[in-house]
Amino acid sequence: PVAAQATPNARAARVSQLCGGARGLSGAARGRRAVEGAGRGAEGARAAGDAAAAVMPTVGVFRDDLYERLGKSYTQDEFEELCFEFGVELDDVTTEAIMAAKEKGDDVEGAAAKGDRVIYKIDVPANRYDLLCIEGIARAFLIFLGKQEPPLYRVVAPAAREPYTLTVERATGAIRPYCVSAVLRGVSFADPRVYASFIDLQDKLHQNICRRRSLVAIGTHDLATLKPPFRYRALPPTDIRFVPLSQEAEVDAAELMEIYRTDARFKHIKPYVSLIDHSPVYPVIYDADDVVLSVPPIINGEHSKITPATRDVFIECTATDLTKANIVLNTMVTMFSEYCTPDAFVVEPVNVVYEEEATSAPYTTPNLAPREATARISQINKIVGVDIAADKICALLDKMQLPAAHDAGSATVTVQVPPTRSDILHECDVVEDVAIAYGYNNLPNTVPKTVTVGTQQPMNHLTDLLRHECAFAGYTEVLTHALCSHDENFAMLGRKEEPERSAVVLSNPATLEFEIARTTLLPGLLKTLRENRAVGVRDGVKIFEISDVVTLAGDTDTGARNSRTLAAVYTGAHAGLEVIHGLVDKVMTQLGVRPTHVPEADAVALGGAGGGEQTGMTYRVEAGAEPRVAGTFFPGMAARIVVSGPGADADGLVVGNFGALHPDVLERFELKFPASIVELTLEPFV
């Protein structure tokens, strides 16, 4: 997929606008909540969220049920071809018996011989939340095949009364500040397959966009057992008493957290306890009779549980991210409103009123209105690589649930994006769907206009060569964190931060141990020695690392600069300064940089990492380290490495320092034996 080109802040605002995150908000406080929610959403997408999105979710559906919905039976090869054409993949074909046998470690071949209902496991894109259930997959396939028109999702308020109200109290801002809600009427769970899919979709969403309930938690309830209006509150856990789902005894929330934390029967709930147990107040939703609907994101109440007799479903989604809450609610209601009677795809709204803004207009959810997106025809044809007529483009987009119209005046297509397609954020997303509908196999093979040969970047090639040379010298390579604390990077090394080498500071570090991007590799190496103090040092311990350090730089687009650096440490019964000095000479020789006192003719015979080539550069060792790092070294036992030649000024260029560590540095890093280090930037040698 082609990623949208947008800055994080612009993307956050765009996501909020597109997905209804700030729709209907008024007043400073609610505006603040909407912006914070959108910001958290963008931050989540940039963080491990991008990592989570890189993994394609796998959806298991019974083959026969899917074929029944599609109105046709396919051979496995035919179905694989259909999946490929649509842009998903049939990952595995299995049965319930085989899956159970694998979980128990039983005989898989014996389980396969028994025969059972066939299960198709389909890999779907991580941002296609509408494909996380059989309802969405079948609907998308039918529309793609031209057998069904895209449904029109409608939000229809009751004619005889105002929509139900859910009031969000001010105190919830301290724990989970947002809530959205909706009602599905006339849904029947008499068919166990519907109920199983209903629960499974919630689980899939919780594991995907909801980030294991940390961003959004879904609660579903039998509306017939409840009395509106509803209140979303935040109370001390001892003040919340109810019967949890699938239990019989009434407990308070504090007791319940202890049960979930310690009882092995609830190990599936235990991971979520940490989301709220640190807070002095827990979120809770009540009806008008003070019946507890749920304590999100942990558990629903037994009183309002869904049963086969349930007909009307009340859905609430509490969240720390308003944008994602709207996406999750829209996904739930669009997928299962197909079962609503008498009118399918009709959803009843709920008015969400924030207590601090009670005089403002309510925030009505869900918002199922389509939104517009545009794409240039020229850009579509350029990226896809074929000349497709505008009418054909619109027809292709219709197959992808994106009704489109051609605007001849601006040479664009305008797409009506349904609430199921929250993944459409940019023109490139529209182009991708055109390419999928056109068929990747139908794209002509062309020879690129430019001929390129892939190879390593020169710096990475040099780095790999030096890694081998350091290893040949008896040093063990380590790979340490690129983040460290400010004290580890400066004070513990006896250094002060200077404007020309200022560190990049994280605005929201997870821990104090990861405050800044390192400007030196030494903290990681010295902490590695500290954590391996049990290793004998009689023969000396030698470790090295070649990685990037980061400093602020006003002359770059990013405001920071990465510099490839080599650092090594020797520790043993003695400081081993001569050992480190030997490594310096070896590295410089391999770099093709001759010592100043060695004639060039003799230096050629020494060879180097470049296959014997000399760079025309020379180096010398001068007593005393650079002033900015002098505090790291023992006085009188440090030196700086100075190179002369191309790229250096008349006085030479200082590329590194080496020497014996100061006793204070050893003490701060809890090292018992003397040590020597070298740190050398590799940038001038490429």
C-alpha cells in the first residue's frame, strides 16, 4: 500500500476530520478533548501502532458459511484467485479438530482424518476493520463481484421520542475521557453463528485498533434489561458494586481487580487490569436505576448480558482516543446492522452529553454520513501505469465500495467514502483501490526507464568491513539501545552538554532511562560491562559497537543528524591503554589512513579495508583528549586522534579520542576494574 504523505500533526487533524472525531463538538473543553483524542490517535499510529499495523490480521471463517453468503461454491484454487484479485490472501485451510489438536499437542493427522467443518483463514490488511468478520468479508466480495450494491447506512432517530442520552461526567477525564454509543434494533441472536461472529468481531477490534483495550473498549448490552438515560462516571473502586459477567456474587471493583489479578480462571482478563488499577477512580457506566452496565475496559455486568432472546442492543465504546472510538463504533454498527429488522442498515443514535458542557448541543453518535475524497485522474493513471478512462475508474471504485463520480472540469474523481472505509485517508489510498479493482495481473509488464543496480550504501559497507576487523582483533560486538538517560550521556561520563552537540530530547519518554537519543556510544558499552560483571576479566574483556549517535542540527530537514561512530572498551586487571591504542592503529590502517610518521610508500604495503588503497589521509595521536570529553578520562592518560589530508583544515580534524577511564566514571557505572575506551567517528572516511 502507498502511504499517505502528511506530517504527523496534519495527519492527526485529517484523521479527526475524516472519521468524525470532532464532529459536533462545541465549547473549549470539548474542543480540547477532540484535539487530544486526535493527537493520541496519530501518536498511536506512529508508535508500536505502525508495528501492529504491519502485521496482517487473520480472520477465520467457516468455508461453507462463506460460500452460502456468496451464493456460490468455489474450488480452493478459485477462492484463492478471488482473494488475490480482491487484495487479501487465503493463508491456511484447516478444521476445528485440527486446530484443537495443535493446541493440545495431539495427533494432527488423526484429527484431519476425522473430518470436520472446513475453516478458511484469510489474511486481511490491518487497516481494513470492515473485513474482520464474515459479514464484512462476504459483503465486500459480493460488491466486488457485482452481485450486490453497496448498502446505504442510515442513522434514524426515533419518531416518538428524543434519542437516548449518555452523560459523560467530568471526573472521567482522569481515566478514560471519551464515550460514544449507538443502538441496534431488532437484531436476533437465535442463530449461534451470528452471536459468535458478534463476539469475535469485538475481540478482533480489541486486539487491533483498540490496542488490547488501551485505546478503546467495547461494551454490548441487552437494552431490554436497562432503563435510559445512561451515565458514564468515574468513582472510587470500593463504591462500585455489581455482579460481573458470568459470575453470581456481587463484589466491589477493588475486590474484582484482585480476583482477576490472582485467579488463574481469569487469566484472559488479567492483562487488562493494569489499564486502570493504578487510578484512584475507575470508569463505570450506569443506567437510570443505577444498574452497572460495565466497568470498562475490564468487564460488563451480568445484568445486561446478551442472550439468544436479545433483540435490541445498546453499544458503548469508552476510549482514550476519540477518533478510534468513532471508527470502532462505526465498524460494529455497520457490520451488524444488516440483521436489524424491519429495516436493515438502520442505526438508532445516542446523544452523548459532556457534563462540563451541558448547555452545549449534544454530540450525536454514530456518524455514518459518507465523506468526500478526491483523486486526480492523471495521478491515478501515472501510479497505476495504464491509461484508464474516467468512467472506467468510477466503475472500478464502485467495486471497492467507493462510489465515485467524474468531475470533468477539474479532471478528478470524487469518491463518497462510506463509514466502513476509515482506511481511505489520502489520494494514494484511492489509487491503490483502483489498481486492485483493475487487477494486478492485468497491469502490463514494462521495462523501467532507468537502469539501477542495488548495492550497499558506502557507509554501511565500510561498517560491515570494520565489524569484521574488530572481531578479528578479539573484540565482541554488542548492540545497545539508541536511547539513554540524560545523566548517563553526560553527568555520569563527566561531561557537560554543549550547544554544538546538544542531545535530541524525547517529549514524552516512557521511562527516565530513555530520555534522549545518545550522543555517544559509551553509556551502552559501560552498562553492558556493568550487567556482565560476573564474567572473568583475568585475560581482559573487549567489546565494541559501531552504530549511530544523534545530535541536534539546525541545517538539516529533520533538525537532527545521525553520525556513524565506532566505540570499543577494554577492561581487565590493568587499564589496557596499549590494547586500545593497538585497536586504533589497526582501524586506521584498515581505513587506508597512514600514520604521519610512516612514508606513503611503506603505507601502501600495509593494506586496508579498501583492498590496499590509501586515501591520501594521515593521522597522528596528540596528547590530551578534546576539552568537551576530557572529564571522561584519567588525567595524563588520554589522547585525541587527528587526521590530515582531503577534507581536513591545516591543523587537522579531530575524529576521536581514546584513553583510560576516570575512576569517578568507573564508580558511577559500578565497574570494579580499570578500563580504557576509544570513540571514533567514521563520517570523514566515506
